[in-house]
Amino acid sequence: KEIEDAHPEFVVYSAKANVGKTSDGIAAGGQRLADEIMDQLRAYHEKFDSEHFSLSFVGNSLGGLYARYALSKLDWTMVHPLIFCTTASPHLGVSNHTYFPIPRWAEWAAAQVIDRVKPRGEKIGSTGQDLFRYTDVLEVMAKEPEYIDPLANFQKRIAYANAFGTDFQVPTTTAAFLSKESEYPHETMETEEHFFALKVRTLPGQTVDDESCLSQRLDQLGWTKVFCDVRGDIPVPSVPVPGRRPSYVPQQTSWTSKDLIPVVTSSGERFHLPMGHTVMVANSRNEIYSKINSLGRKVVDKMAGDLIVDIIALEEKLHQCSTLDEEEENDETEGLEDNKKDDNCQIS
């Protein structure tokens, strides 16, 4: 929410609509999330005396897919999209993206297990079928304008992924939507934190055809991808694996999607228990989880700090652009003002 002098007031809300309800499919969970968000937006418009509200998402794991689906169900006249962030979300599903490679028939069995392991009273759902891509929901969400357009309208998109074989539930390739079939370019970005193994970005605007793979359709929107190294934060000792080489990230300025895969998925010369899925976000759902994942706190603190900095910077940009729009309406030198806006209001 924007207040005087363009300084933003932050309202942090943790969605509850899908707590204990994760087996009935991405569409059902996404609709519940959208309904909850709309209820909150209406309440905030009544509570706060402001005409400007921005909305940013942080979706963890399956929550990232719920959030992507929910975008198609929101009333965007009530809010400005700002930052869309996911942490270890299976954007490509998990078919061919499991920790241990399994045949297609085994994926079907796994999908059935996921759809039947549910809280008491919850109906057998389709989340497993969605994730193993026995339905077309992920394909539709990466292709149809009603899902892609609102995602593209965010000023920034960020995907965090665990690197080096540390995430059992959501391996690196699906969290960062990397594909062996894709040569979509990625540019290296600077990062000083030792727990960020690599930070890259894809630039929007590159043309992909209708038959392009899911990863290319997402990459063309423009994303920042952060590969996290939580090997030192897993609370179980690693063991050496004879014959393996250490993980190594070459110092280079550009990559393709397929070139990144062997670099960020190499598990190195030691085996680390793949507990990164909860460590990266310092999951603290109970006291035991809190202790197990405590070393991941510095990672999630850095994520949160970066988000706040980005939100403030983007809000200032939006405020400047809004001011220029108002001036343009009252200025007879429209061409000059258009050039001024082009120079100052490109948000990336």
C-alpha cells in the first residue's frame, strides 16, 4: 500500500485457504487462494485510505503453482502486480524431474499415492496427476493468455531453487524450469552470498513458438533465478562418494538453459541428505522442524531483505511514472513528455 511521499507500508499476509487441502488439484487450490486474496483486498480497501495498492507473491513449493493459477482469477483493477516470487516450486511438474529417475508406469503409481494420502474427510484429488502431467493444467498455465498475461504484468519475477542435489521433493530443474531441450539464454548476475551458488536472469521478449517447451514459455517472461547452496545447512553429516568430482560453477557471463543443468545439479564428491526443500525456507511448522531447519534462516532472511529492497525500488519507479502520466495530461508538449517517460520508466 502506498502512503504519503511514496513510501510503502507493508502488509504481510500468510494465506490459509489450502492448509490441509493439497490433494484436490492445482486448479482447486488456486481458486481457493484467489478467493482468499480477493477477500483480503476488499478488506484492505475498506481499511486503508489509499488509491494505490500493489501485490507481491511469495509461493513456496506447491504454493507457487497455486499462486500462478490464482492470478487468472483476481480483479486487477483493485491492485498493481509488483513481484512474483517462488521458492522450490515445481513449475515443470515432476514427471522426468524426480530425485531418482523412475519409469512412466512408476510415475503413475506415485501420482495415485499422492492423490490418496490426504487428511481425513478430504476427497481423492488430482494433485499427483497434475504434477506428473497426466492432466494438462501445467501446459495450459504456461500457454493460455489468462494465466500468462497476469504473470507477465508483474514488474519482477523470481524463482529460487536448491542446487547440487539437495532437494528431494522439487529438484533443481523443475524449480528453475531448466530443460535439456531449451537453448534459451541466461545471463549471470552478481551475488556475494556464499549460499547463493549462482544467480542468473532471462530477458523477456525473445520469440518462442506455440510448440516450445514449458521452460521456454516461462523464460520468455523474464525471470531472475537464484540457485541456493544449502549443503552446509543440512543438519546431517555428509558422506564421501568415491569417484565423484567436486561441484564447480564456472565463471562465465552467459548460459543456455540446457548448459546450466549439469552445473547446478552436480552433487559433488559428497552425498548430502536431500533435505533442502525445508531448509531453504527455514520451515518451522513445529518445534522439531524449527530445529532441523534453523541453519536455513540466513537464506530466507536474505530472500526477505532482497524482496523489501526490490519492492521499495519498484514502488518508487511506479510513483515516478504515475507522476509523469499526470503531467503529460496537462502538458501541451506531448512528444517531449513521451520521450521523458520512455527514458525513465522502464522497469526491469
